[in-house]
Amino acid sequence: MCHVQLQTRPFFLFLIRLDEALAAQAQGAGCSCGGVLHRANYPRKPRGCPTLAIREAFSSRLSFCCSRCRRRTTSASVRFLGRRVYLGLVVVLCSARHAGQNTAAATLCEALEVPLRTLQRWRRWWREDFMHTPLWQAMCARFMPPVSAQGLPGDLLARFAGDGGQALHRLLRFLAPLTVGAATLPEGR
């Protein structure tokens, strides 16, 4: 499956470029008070990075601060899944692999040093909390046949077209509204 993406530097660089594009959109939209947004990234200590170089490249979250009201605006992200310390793709892949309870899942999670309790917490989030997010409530009807809660996120990943890397990219892009406080859903929803 797409767990091989965890070993390729170009995929991680691609995620950085996507985050920069999302940040440029957020900055271009400006603040709701009419002020200009200035770069105010904040540090992250991401877990689940296969190499030190990738960890360093992912060590900050793209964010902005308004010149007038000083309100912080954080752009959507494909690298991070909300406030979780593990990379978004690690949360997705390990949760999807863990759902099958196979040896590849155990190997992947051991390599990334993801504790079993953390995996169980992620699985519970996918089965219970994710199903109640505004994003999923607005978008779940677009998937036919319906995605099984027990199969999340693997069944959801399987619904996105392309090879492993493309499907993972599309899923991370789909989940990006969850990475910011007030989610703006696609197509005006």
C-alpha cells in the first residue's frame, strides 16, 4: 500500500509545497477585520518522521498574525492533522493498517514508534469523533456505497483515486479543513 510514501523524500517535499499553497491562500484572503496577515509560524515537534531531515522540514506550522487586530490565522494543512503531534499521514496510515490487525501494521507502527495505546485512541477517534465532525457530516453522502465507520480511515482512503501516493494526497487534502478551528467546507458547504 502507500506506506512506502513514508520512505520517499519527494512525497514529504510535495506535502510542504501543498501546505505553502494553502498558507498563501489564507494570507491572500486577509483578516476578517481588514488587516494584513504577516507570517507568524509556530514551532512543532512532529513525531513519525522517518528521517531527521524530514523532521526539521516539518518543524513549524504555517500561521499568520493580523497587523491590525493581532488575531492569529492558521492555514489548513496536509502535513498535520489538527493538534496531534504525529504527522497526518502517520495517523491515517497507521490507523488504516491497524484496522486490519496485520503484521505490516505492527511493523510500520514499530518503525515509527507509535504506541499501541495511541493507535487505539486514533481508531476510537476515527470511529466516533470523526463521524460527528462538520466535514464528515457535510461530505459523507458523497461516498456511495457509504463508508463503514469500522473501516475508517482505510475504507475512506480506498475511495480516493490514484496509486497509493495520489490517494493519500487526496485524502489528506480532503481532511485539511479539520486542521483549523473554523472549517470552511468545499463548494460552499
